[in-house]
Amino acid sequence: MIGLIAYAAAAAMYSALATILLVGYRGGFRAGWVAAAIAATALWAAAVAFQLLPNGGLPLPRAVGLDALHLVVWTGCVLSLAREADTHRMPRLNRYLMGLSAVGGVSAFLAAWSFEHGSAASHALHLMAAALSVIGFVSVAVVWKPTEAEQLGRLRVFLWATACIFGAHLLVYAQALLVGEPHASLWNGRGAAVALVGPLIVLALRNGSLWDRQLDVSRQAAVYTAAIVAIGAYLLMVVVGGRFLHDLGGTWGYGLQVAFSLVAIAGLAIVLLSSSVQARLRVFVTKHFYKNKYDYREEWLTLTERLAETGDPLALASRALAAMADIIHSTDGELWLRRGHRRYECIASLQGSVHRPHYDADHPLPVFLATRRWVIDSEEYEARPSLYGSAFGPPSDGLLPPNSIVVPLELLGSLEGFVVLRKPAGAAALNFEDHDILKTAGRQIAVFLAQAIAQQQLTETRQFEAVNKLSIFLMHDLKNLIAQQELVVANAQRFRHRPDFVDDSIMTIKAGVERMKKIMEQLRGAAVRHRTNSRADASKVVAEVESRCSDRLPAPRAQIGAAPCWVGMDREDLVSCLTHLVRNAQDATPPDGEIVIRLEKQGNLACITVSDTGHGMDPSFVETRLFKPFDSTKGAKGMGIGAYQVKEAVEAVGGEVIVRSQVGFGTDFEMRLPCVLQPSQAVLSETAA
């Protein structure tokens, strides 16, 4: 009776499917084989069901003959899936297999219906049916192995279904070869197996790769179909397991079988009533048998393009919030970002209104987002608080923003912030695809925001660094000015009655005042010098520095070329750099040594060299420490900033500093600066232009 019901169900299912396919048939080699195989299965199942009737008129050998034809049609259907790219024909191996299967199947059918059968003839029929099943298995392998991954993904379910059909036949006839005739339980179970394969074939036909147009199967129907297949497979295992316990248990076998069946059915009932299992099944079917709700490539490109339009954190936050709101068609929302370790503050809002001033870090909302990293649906929480572990207490407490979707902004396992979106009116409940795309967008936004904030902090750090650098330069200049003033004060008691001393003192003080004014202008930003228009007469600067630094021994001696030499550098900067070099040379040279300031023009470069006969420097010091700021060999008297400042100023105008030094013989500091036209020539050139 069970076998009759199974085959009748299979006949009804495949008849309905064959009718649908034949109504929509529009020609085609592959589609014709699929329709033929399904129609043949319907006829075969009806015939075997007729054979199982109490007074059925179909002898078993003739049913075996029908099995042979059934296997031939399914083998042809499988082999038709592989076509040669150039000829659109079956590959040669497939044609050989098809011919072998057709000859064997037709021979078995004719033998079953034309002759009287004894045990030897029945054994031969069983052998031929088993061989046809094996050929069917081989055909599945032949199609599966060389198929490309993308195409195989569309055919995999169909190939698995046909493999199950061949396997059911092979199991029946392999057992028949051993004992002489098919076992009743296997014969009946084959009908159930073929019936259970039917839903898989329906799902495989949905993608259109086997048929000229897709079958329109709703998601709900697909979920129910998958559930039926899973339940059928489970019950089949329960039957097999119960039978095994019955045979193994001896006198207790029947009781063990009943107990096992009751426990298995009770477990199945519990699973079927579980909402989480139903949800997982819906997600599985939707992911594997339906097109995605979103075009993820398009969504990703759109989001990335909008985030890349600005680097300012606040502007970026507004764009990110708008981009995420567009995904679910929301018109209102806020973006909250972590400030320090104690709170989250709103930094962007679509409508300009914020429902609260801030969230503390220990508020249930950020705590839940940080630990679970879920997308929160406030309506879902109101309906099922237990799904969220009642993390926000009774819905009436209002810990969640009403009618909202909350998306975490996660970066490296840390909650950087979150987005609160108002659900649009009439919006459907969120599914797993909405959750996936919102979480992915949240991670991308978190990365961009973190990068923008880090860039802003880096910019601020560089600004402070510039101020600190200017302060160090100021301290260095103040040190030199104080040294000059100290020298004037120290000599005032001895030479204050001498007019020439008074004149020199006044000039020294005046130069110091001018230098301090220049520094103050730099600090206030009031004197922004345009380096491209700055000019200085190098000859006059060398002469001035020679005079200014003659107050200490050894006094420098200038050697200035006859040709006029103007350089593209601010005069005060050039005076400061050259003074630093001469003072450093005086510090390194004994009083009886020699310091020479040499100016010469080489092509379009002005070469100013300060040479001394001091103690010199070793090459490693020149390479690693000379131009390193705050690294001084003078102890507490030096700041280690002079040489660094000279190098920075010279390179800023396109020049370079070259150092040649030898321990015990002295040092040459050479500044190579680009030459420019002197002012009168520049005016004439501009006038002519």
C-alpha cells in the first residue's frame, strides 16, 4: 500500500510538471529532452502503481522493461546538457554512451514484453537494468566534471536529482541480482525517492538554464518544497533506522522501533514549530534559488562614490547618512559617533532634529550594538523582545528610538558609532538581505570616517609641529641676539666714552631690533613673503655678515667675485643662514685659525662657501647627525637647530647645501642658490614683455 501511494504521488507530481512544461514548450534540444524525461517518469510511475494494485495486470518483468526505457530517457536528458561549442552537438563520448544506453534499453524492453521468462531471463533483465543505471551514473559524471563553475552552479541541483533517480534504480536491481528478485521494500521505497526528487527538479528548472523560460515559483512555494524534501529525507532515515533497530533488537526490536519513531517524530514536530528554523530555511532558499534583492555591485559603487566626494569628517558624515538612508528609502535619521570613551554624540542629521543630546557608553543601545553587532528593528523589538534578549527592557520604556532602524558602525571589532534611520511609511519588514547590506555599508562608512578623522588629526598635528618649529627657530635667533646684547653690555664699562664704540653699539642694537621685528611679523603671519619674487644681492649680504661677525675671533674674511650676483632668496633669510654658518665656524675654530666667506658665480648658480680651519667633522657625523634637529655637539650652549634651519631655508628656494669636512683640517659649508635678475633688469624684462 505504501508503494502504491508513493508511485501514485510521483505520477501525479510529474504529470502536473510535464503539463506545465509542454504548455510552455517553445522548442529546443535540451528543453525537449527535459520534457520527455519528466513525461516518461509520469507514465512510468503510473504504470508501476498499476502493477502494485492487488489485481494489477502488469507482470513484474514488463515493469522492469519500463524501468529500462525510463533509464534511457533520463540518460539522454543528462547527456543533452553537454554540447560542443563549435558544432552544438553532443560530444563523441556522450553519443557513445547514449547509443549504448538506447540499445540496452530497447533490448531489455523488447525482451521483457516478447518472451516468456524464467529465472535466467529475469536475472538477465535485472543485470541489464543495473547496467543502464550505471550508465546513467557515468553520464552524470561525464557532464559534471568538464562543466565550467558558473554553468555548473545552475545545473548542480538538477544533476543531483538525476543521480538520485539512477541511484534508486541501481539499489533495487543490485539487490535483485543477489537474491533473484527485487525486494518489496526497496521497490516501494524507489517510488518515494523519485517523488521526493520532484521538488528538486522544479527548483532546478527555475533558473532557466534547462528551459527556455523560468518557471514562476513563489518564494513561499519554494520554502514549502524545500521543507517537504527535507522532511521526506528525514522520515526515510527514520524508517531505515527503525527497521535496523527492529532487526537488531530481537524480542525488544518492535518496542525499540516504536520508541525511536515516536522520539524522531516528536523532534521533527518541535523543529517544524520553531520560528528560528523556519527563518533559517527561508534564508537558505532565498540565497540559493532566487535573485538578490539588491544589485550589490551598483550599491557598492554608489556608496563608495558618495563617500569619496569629501574628506571633511562632518561633510562626510552627512553624505554617509544620506547614502545609507537611500538604501531603505528613509527620509530622516542621525549619525552618532563616539567621542572619547564615555559618550556618543550626533554629528549629522537629515532633518536637523535630534531626539536626545547624547548616548552614554553604558546605555543599552551602544552596549547591545558593541556586543551583538546586529541591525536593530524597533518594530521587531516591540513585537518580539525575546529575540533581542529583552536588552532594552519593556518597549514602553522608550530606550529604542521609535519606528527606527539602528545600524552599527563597526571598525576592527570596535563600535565607532551607529546610524538611526526612520522607517518609511508602509515599509515592509526587513529581511536578511536588508540586514546584510546595511551592516556592510556601516562597516564601509566606519572606515571612511575613521580615515577622515585621522587625516584631520594629522593636519592639526602638522600645524602644531609648524608652530613648534617656528618657536625653535625663534629661540635660536633670540639666543644669537642675546649673545650680541651681552657682548655690548660687557664692553660698555670699558669703552662707553669712545664714540666709535657707541656707534657700533647703536648699530648692533638696531640690527637686533630689526631682526626681532622680522621675527614678530613671521609669528603673526603679517609678512608673508612670496619666495618667487624675493631677491637679495649676495655680494652685499656677504659683506654685511663679514662686518657683523667681526666682533669675534677669528674674524671672517670675505672673497667676493667681480660679477654682480643676485639670488632668489629673501634677504633676511640669507643673512640669517650665512650668519649661522659663520658663527658655527667661529665656535669650531681656534682664535688663531682662519675663516673665509667666498662668493662666486657658476653658471646660473651663486655659490657661497664658508671655509674654516677648525677641528672638522667625521663623515658619519655629517651623514647622520649634522642636519638632525635638536642634536648639538655644543652641550647646553647649543640647540642643534642652526644647520637644520640653513638646510630647510636653502632647499625651500630650490638650492642645496654641500658639506665637505675632514677631521683636523676644517670644514667647507657651501650654499648653492639659483641666480635671478637684479631688480633693474627684471623691470626692463617685464616692460619688454
